[in-house]
Amino acid sequence: MFSNRKQLLLLLNIAALTNVQASPKSEAFDHVNLLIGNGGDTPNGSGGMIPSTAPPFAMTRWVAQTHQNYVSVTPYNWTASTIHGFQATRQPAIWMGESGPVVVVPGVTQRGQLNVKAKFEERGLRMRKETEKITPSYYSIVLDDGLGGEVHVEQSATSRVGHLRFTFTTNETPYIILESSRPSVLTSTPTNISFPHGTVALHLHAKSSRIHEICGSNSERQDSIITPTSTLPHVEGFNGYYCARFDYEDEDESYSNYGVVQNATTYPGSLSGKGTLLAGYALFPSQKGRVVVNVRVGTSFISVDQARRSIDEEIPDASNLENTAHKTRTAWTEKLDRFALEGATEVQKEVFWTGVAHALQYPSEQHEQGAYYSGYDGKVHRGRGIGSYTGYSIWDTYRAQWAFLILFAPERLPGMITSMLADYEQGGWLPMWKNIVETNIMVGTHADSLIAEAVLKGVEGFDKELAWEAVWKDATVPPKDDLTVPYFDREEHVDYEVRAGLSLVYASKGWVADDVHSESASRTLDYAYDDYAAYKLAVALGKPDDVTSFLLERSLRAPFTLFNSGTGFMEARNADGSWAGPDNGWTEGDKWAYSFDVVHDIPALIEKRGGNDNFVRAFVNQRRSPSISRQQGMSKEMLSSLEIYEFEAPDDTGYNGVFEAYCTCGEEVMDE
């Protein structure tokens, strides 16, 4: 009888899954593979992506938890064999930290006993990998419950609300835990552990002892140690809030078993708790061997009540997870179906449409029904049409993803830029790498480029004069203690980094000094490009000639102060003008990559390299360099087999001279 129920359950699950995945029909959506970029045995061996469930730009993404995530570790890794819960995550990248998570944990205890496993190390349930189904709108997995039964977990989500359905097939007693606070790793060192403060409150149905909601909060913000010092006092009150609302079949309404777990101690019947290592739980007994529990989990940066409002607004129907999945799938197909691929293989389709899906996840929403929490001033801001975004990895995205968003998510751009301008008004600067608040990650003030590109491409709906004010400040105002703080990567206890080195050396001589500031050569080149972006913005907005000429002249002069004509490479310089060495001063690159990084003045760069022929020859040698070849996946054998082919540029290209190409394909292919 028990096995027949399991077989029937499996058939029902398959039928429901088929319905969820079929509508609306979309070849693009069906080719998204969210395991691309996940896994890897080291952080640098992973793309840092996770198979999360949520619509584009969602505030909160939901993912099966196989690991405790922190900087350099994602919450899911496809090589794992156990799942320890289902996590609401805001970790925007593998090298950034988590903020205000909550984890929903299913489990089973023997009938008549109370053995609620809240500790991460104890609560893992074995995955049946063959049952795992992953899409951007729906996730499903069957887990062994450890006592001879199984738990079928289904997951979907809107931007601020997770929708989970747990189907327990067991003769024992199922339970669900809401983990409010957990041990949290700061930096990428797993022994550097903090214990965020949390709260939990259990709410019963008004007319029975059945559990209705488990709500709570926590102060976890793993990037707190790199918050600029002037903003830190305002964001110290940060909390991530949640409210989990239960809908389930319970034959015995007089039965009540719920409570709080704190520091591995269970307190049955308790309705609240505060402190560290905190969770709330509820048991769901059944006499039929099968229990179905729907859980809608609202999340918020504002309050528990706001989390409740998000449930009512985004998922009012608890019983129909398929509706939630359909809604989220529709949001994805509206974007993905804008592309049509001709002649692509199945693998190419998978790679392309997965890349599109990845490009539409961030920046993520931080606003909630006409309001948002700002960590820059510690206040909640409200107003019609108000919006806020976080997860700005601008050093990584200004070159390509921003242009992609202008084309394929133009409705988002005014809100995203307005959000950056609000950060400027409340915190004093445009964001560099915002994760709730600024983190000072990477170099350059590339928000200047985002704003300039948006203006030049006709994006409207934001305050352009305020935008200019913010960009001009980036270009002309140095950071605090600029002459004494080197601003190393992830340097703690410093204020806003912005254009470190602007004070004297860059402003007067043209370069950032390597004996004063970290990553000096990359900074010099990035600042020059940002100056050029500011120049283009100034021209578009009709700013005076002395302003535009100042920005243009500096943008064109600064890069070549690093050009070492003796070596033919860009090279960092010290404050006295001496060369700092070919391997100094670079950000995630080297002299080969950065010697071509004058993207706003390619003709001048070609001239510096001795003309077209020498420029192309240098480029070929760059591709042969060991550091670049490793990035391209080229072995020593491949490098040694490269052949150089010369060809004249066609007349209609606008280029003169002989160019070179390299490959291992043979002269016949190159002739074609």
C-alpha cells in the first residue's frame, strides 16, 4: 500500500511538472541550463553561478542549499549529494557576500519523538539526483528523509516571495524549520566566523493551535567588514526580514507541536526567540502516510510586516504553485524570446540562452511596493514609482552588460540610474560595487560610463543634471586620506575608495603612483577611460568648453604616461616618475592585456606601437603569451603549432597595411 502511494505520487509529480514546464511554450527558455557556471573544485575554477529560481532582476533568489555560502563559496554545488535546506539568497557573485538570508529546512522525526535537526551538519538529506529538475521558474527534487520515506520538494518564486511545496511520504512525523540566524563566514577564510543576531516569532491560527506563520530577521551581512567608514554607522541597523506562511492539511487541529531551536537546544512550545544560532520549527503529523505543506516566504529589507504584504501582493494563492511558476516563466520568456538563432546547434543554443538568462539577474531589485531601505542613511524611503537596485558589479559589467540592458531591458534603465543617483545623494558617491551599500571592490568610477552611455543612447527618465554633478565629483574630488591610504583590494577600515590617487600625481602628472596606491597602472588606464566618458556626457549636456577640454585632454594624455617605449608595454610608475616594474600595478590582468587598454583612443595606441603592422604583430604575440594562452585554454603544444599568416585589409574596412592572423588550421583555410 505504501509503495503504491509512492508510485501514484510520482505520477502526479510528473504530470504537474509537465504542466509547469510547458506554458508558455518557449524554445529559448527550455534551452537555459542553470548548471553552466556552477561547480568547480576551487573558486577560480567556477563561474560562480547557481541554479536559482526567480524572475529577472529579482530581489531574492531561491536555491537548494548544499553548502554554507560565503565569499568564494556558493550555496549550491552540483557535485554535492545532500541538500540542507532551500535558501533565500542575495549573494550577487561568488566573490561577494550574503545579506539577510533565510533557509527553509524540511525533515522527519520518528513518531512520538522530538528530534528536530537544525544544525547544518546534521540536517542534510540525500538527493535523488535523477529526479532533479532545474529551470529559472521551477525547481524540483526528491530527497530521502533518512527514515525510509521521501520528501518531494517543489520551488518557485516571485521577486520577493518564495513558494515551496513539500510532499512528505512517510509514516513518521514531518517538520519544517525556518533558520533565522546562522554562523556566518567573513571574507573567504572559513575560520573567520561571526554570529549574526536574529529574531524569530511563531504565530498560530486565530481559532486553533495550528501554526500559521513563522517570521523573523537576522543581521547577517558578510561584506560588512569592507563597508566605507562614513556609511558604516548608518547600515549597522541592517536586517533581512522574512515571514513564512503555512497552508496544509492537518486532520488533528488540536495537535500542536512547534517551538524554537537556539544554540542546538530545542524549546518546545516557545513562540519567540532572540539571539544567535536561532530557528523556529513546526511539526505536521498525519495518519495517512502523506502530508503536503505549502509555504510562501515573503522577504524584505524593511520589516516583517512588509514581508507579509509582499506575500499578499505577489502570491495571494497558496495552493497553486503552478501559477507562480507560470508567472515567473512568462517573465523570462518575454525576454528570452526576443532572440532567434539560425543554424545553431543544441549546445550553442544552450550556451547562448543561458548567457542571456545570466545577464538578466543583476542589478537586483531592492525596492518593495513603493518603498526601499537604504543602508547609506539607514532610512526607509517611500514614494510613488520609487525604486532601488543593488548588486552593481560595475567594473565587470560596464563594457558589455550595460549596453545589453539598454537594448533588451530599457524599461529598467531609468530606475537603475535613479537608484545610483539616490546612492550618491545619501552616501556621497556613485556606486562602484554596491552590495546593499558600497564595498570598494575593484577600481575605477565606471558608473560615469554607465550614465554617459545611457544619455548618449537616448535613455530618459532620470535627473541628468544630478547625474552630471555626481560624475563631475568622481572626476575631480579625491577620496578621504588619499595621500596615506593605499586602498588595497578589500582593505578594511577605510572610507570610499572612488578614484584613489587623484589628489596629486594623477591630477598633475597623469598617472597613479605605484609606491602610493595599489593597482596603480590599472587605475590610471581606467580613470582615463572614465574621464573620456565624463567628457562625452559633458558635451551631450552642453557643459562649458573649459570643462570638456579639461576632461578630454586628461583622458587622452594619461594612458600614454605609462607607455614604456623601451619595452613596448604599459608599465606602472612611481611618484618620482621611475618605472615600477612590468608586473606591478595590475588588476586581474597583466602587461599584455592592459597594454591594449586605451579603448577610447585606438588610433593613438596604434601609432604608439609603431603603426598597424607592429600593432597587429604585438597583438598576436599577446595571444601567444603564457598568461593569455592559459586564459584561452591554449596548451604549450597549441602555442608551438601556431602559424602566422599575413593578409592585406580589404579596401572597405577603412584600414591600411598588412595584418596577421594566427591559427593551427592550415594555409588553405586561411586563404578562404
